[in-house]
Amino acid sequence: MKKFLFILLLIFFSGCSIKQALKHDPFYEKTLKYTQRTQILNSLETKALIDAVYLNGLYKNKFQNPTFLIGVYNDFDNQLINQEFSICLNGQKPVKISSKIPKFILYKIFPFYNSWMNYYLVKFPDTGKPYILEYKSKDWGEVKLIF
């Protein structure tokens, strides 16, 4: 009888926390749709970790040209572009790279947010879809994200 009562109380008190864990968040789901992550590896060692969020799909009518929020973690002070790494969209270099992210972009609640990464707002010239975002390394190859 005591075991039954204990199990009943356990189910009763855990029921509230389960409802909170399953709470529906449409913004998070929409952000997940426009977010991709990849990494550049060398002998099972991560040389760069890249998160990219296609902001035009997430924030309609806020950006005219293809705009991405890109998080980067690498061995070069987490700089997006440096002597080792470069980025392009369909073969075109960025028009603007800024570390100042507008306040309406709530990137700290985005999927894959990592406090160790540096985040940049990157604008490219319009090249037509599909957008192929390439992050290249001189020594360790390249990765492609298709939006």
C-alpha cells in the first residue's frame, strides 16, 4: 500500500513538470527550420564550428538581400574571416559583416546558441535560390550549408 501511495504521489508531482517540458513554442520551431550547423574537421579534431540562421525566412520584410546570423567558434579568436577562413554565398563575398546584432533578433534563444561562439550579422548580394553558404579553410577544406 505504501509503494502504491508513493508512486501515486510521484506521478502527481511530476505531472506539472511534464506539461512545462512539452510546451509548444512556434518561434523556436520556425527558427529550427532556418538553422543549420556544421563543422570543419581535421583528424577528428574540430577546427571550426559554424551555426547559420537564414534570417530572411525567419523575419519577413526585415531584410532585402540574403542575410544570415552566423555563429563561429575556431582557433582564430572566433573571427568569421581571418587568414585561415573565408565565407561566401553562391560564390559571392559578403557585402557587410557586423558584430552588432539588432535587438529584435533574439539570437540567445535560438537553437544551438553557444556562449563560446561569436555571432555576426552577414549580408550578401542576392544571387538567387538555393543559397549555398560556403565556409572555407585554406588548410582543412570547406563545408557547405544549403538554404
